[in-house]
Amino acid sequence: MAEGSLTVVGTGIQLASHLTFEARVALQRAQLVLCLVAEPATRAWLERLNPNTQSLNALYELDRNRSGAYEAMTREIVRHVREGLEVCAAFYGHPAVCAAPSHEALRRVRSEGFPARMLPGVSAEDCLFADLGLDPSRWGWQSYEATDFLIRTRRVDPSAALVLWQIGTVGSGVASAEKRPIGLALLVEALLELYPPEHEVVVYEASPYPSWEPLVHPVSLSQLAEKHVTALSTLYVPPRDEAVLDHTILNRLEL
Amino acid sequence: MASESRYGPLTSFLLQLAEDEQQNRQKAIDKSDLADEDKELLSRGNFDEIRARIETEAREVGAQPWFLVRPWFRPTP
């Protein structure tokens, strides 16, 4: 009986250069690579690494709910593992971050007894730390998917940094080949309850191509508009003020 | 699923640039046999414009529209 296995990897953000050594080995050794990447050059490059590469991109249906596409991707990955293939599922960025089919496929194949693992990748947030020169431990770090942030009651700490993923599609649940930030005005409205209008935020996108500069667009919060946003933008909101020190704890720790 | 293995000259150039770990980007652009408009695009240095051109190249050889979003969405309750 054929064995079947699943390895989930991240290709990182930048074409070729962000792939870890262990992920590269997994891609080259797989009997089948199923990929979901953000632009065609990375897809072409994966085909060079392993000619048995197929894209999951075709499972998106334009203007249809994305959750249906993610279920179809999960099923496609699991189907090939059940057929006995050593499958490598490759997602751009980090395969555990904002990636439903990677987690769900792992859960399903493990529940059926197949060997399965996930290897880390370079995420957009990792690139943001480096490109904007930020240390998340300096102020503390809050990180949310933008639509999820909007639709739930969050308790934001304005003394810590805030990152909102996917502002290019905030408020949209359908598959789109271009930006669709239909909830951006609502997002700005929500943030203006926490931050002053002149608070400078940064619209950021890491470059997918080695040696090209990232998009870094500082703008005051009240001016943030669709024209500043790309389909893959992340929003960085710096802390509003310094966190208050607890002198009782400082004394008890003798710091 | 349909194969999307064909790709255009700009994509090929970027793949070669990445594989060669080319440090001098402009020198590589100047030495390439890309069309002048592609050289100009690459030299301008805006990756968003380059990506748009690469997507156009991919569609010209039969690829589907590219979906620019993380594969995650939590449906409203």
C-alpha cells in the first residue's frame, strides 16, 4: 500500500531568496507540489525546482466567497495524500500565518494517520520588522487580520504597536484579482477612536522581488485612503504613547 | 488543473536574476535582451508595476487571474 505524506512549506515573500534550505529540499523531493503563491514568477520558479508542480490558484472563483475556495484547496491536498503521494504544499510567506488550507489539510491527513509536518517560512511581518527597523519587544505587538479586527470587539492597547493584515481586501470575503478595500473607511473610523487624526501610520508591502525596495507609505491616519493601498498591503500603527511603569513590581523585582 | 508552465521574458529575467543572486541589478538589466519598455519598467524600481506586468505576461500565455490575498478568511458569525 502506498504511504502518502504531507509537508507544508512557506516560500517566503521574495522570489527564491526567502526559501529555507529544508523547504527547498522538501519541494525537490516531493512527488507532487501543490502551490498557492502571490505572483506568477514564484510559480514559474517552483516549476523549475520540481516539474511536478500544480497550482491551487485555479480553485479560486472570481467574485465568489473565498472560504469555499479554501475548502476546495484543502480537499485537493488531502486527496493526493490519500492516493499515496508524498505531497509538498507550498504557500507564499509563512504557511501557518493567515493560511486556512495549510492548517486544515494537516489536521485532516494527521487524523487519517498519514505523516505530516509544517516547516516555517518568512512572513510579511518578518519583512516588516526588517524593512521598518522594528523590534516587537520594544513596545509590545498586536497583530490582527484587518477584517477580523473590524468585525470583533477588540481591546486594543494603544501603547503597543498594532499591525493589521490584508487592508487591501478589508471588508471583502470574495476572491478578487485586485485590491478591494471596501471596509477601509470603517477601519479608519474605528482607529480614530483610539488614535489622533494626525497619528502617522505606515502602509507597507514587502517586495516580492530580490533587490527591489519595499513599498513604505507613511500617511496620517485621517488621510489614509484607497489610493495608498495595494492588494497585499499591511498597515503598521505605531504606539500612541508609552506604557505606564508599575513601580510596585519594579521594586519587588529590585530592577 | 491546467498547467501554467509557460511564462514571458520579464518573468524569465527575474528568475535568472534571483537564481544568480545578482547584486548589480541595473547592470543585469542593461545587459539583458529585454525590450526597452521592460528595461525602463525594471529601472524605475516600483515592484508593484513590475508585478502587474508579470501578471499580464502570464495571462497572455493563458494563466488565470492572480488572486492577491492570504488564503484566510473568517466568515461573519
